[in-house]
Amino acid sequence: MSDTKVGIFLDADGVLWPDIGAGGILEGLAEARRRLRSLTQTLERRENVFIGVVSNQTLAARAVIPFEDFRLEVFSTFQSLLEDSLIDDFRVCFHHPSANYLPLRIDNCSCRKPSPGMIIDLIRSHALQPSHSLILGDRISDILAARNADLNEAILLLGPRMLEANISMQSKHLGSLIQFRIARDFSEFLEILKWWIKNDK
Ligand SMILES: [Zn+2]
């Protein structure tokens, strides 16, 4: 193991809490705490690991909720996880190419996954190495963001967005792009994570 911290990047909707649509974050804090506690308890040395969240949040772009209100909700959710050391940092993209709320309508922002901007920003801010980093996501865009940021590994968490029928086809395609594994639930992700950390050089 090198001196650099291992980087664990987590998607939010569908990973920290069930994916109930774009507003999941407003209800998700308690579940995020449960899952992140089980993650941090899995780690032998929490201090050697960086845990970052990278999240596309489109509720304000859809004009469902005023942007300032939503931004405060999102930041207070992640801030509270930060204060408990359940995560180490987070980045959020509020943009959408067809946003109803025009200030958030941006066609090619560098942050919205599958663009790698949020991951790269965290890697730079915390002096991490992509080759010692992985992502857990529940969408192809998470996996592609990891590929675009040159992460070592991507883990796809199965959920309603990713039906079994799609998996063999998708994994064949993705497998040629990035080291790629499938976790059937969060605890299977933790098993893969333990193995991956042990084998990370
Ligand atoms: Zn963005």
C-alpha cells in the first residue's frame, strides 16, 4: 500500500439511499448514515481511505423546488455526513442540458456525470491517485465518469435502473473500458471493497 489514500467515490441516489427519483436526497439522510456506517466499520483503517460523494441533482433544474432552497438542503445533508466523518468531501452538479430553470440549463458542463469533472476535482483537492480509486454507482453514467477520470475500478450496484437483462450486455461493453464488477446490494459492495483494498498496490 502506498502513502496515498485509497479513494472511494460514491454516487448518491440509488447508492446512499434508494433511488426514488430526483428528490430522494430530501428523505435520504438516515439511510445514508446507515449505509456509510456499515462502510466505515468495514474499513480496517478509516484514516487511509478517502470517501467522496459525486452526485447529479436535478430537482432544481426541473423547477420542482427553488434552487436556493434545494442547494441548502443538499449541502446540509452532505455537511452532516461530513461532520460525522462518514464522508470526507462531496461535489454536486445541479445542471441539466434541458433544465426548466434557465440558470441551470448548461449543455456541456464538466461536472455532470458521465463527465469526470467532480471526480477529478476531488482527486486534485485531496491529492488522490485515480489508479488507487474506485467508484460505486447504479447507472452507466457513473461507470463512464469513472472511466473518463481514469479510475482503477468501477462497481455497478444493481437496482431498478439496471435490470438483470441488461447486465450481461452492458458488462461486456463496459468491461472493455474499465475494470468493472457488479454488486447485487450494498453489503456485496462492501465485500468487493474489502477485497479490492487488500489487493490495491
Ligand atoms: Zn454540472
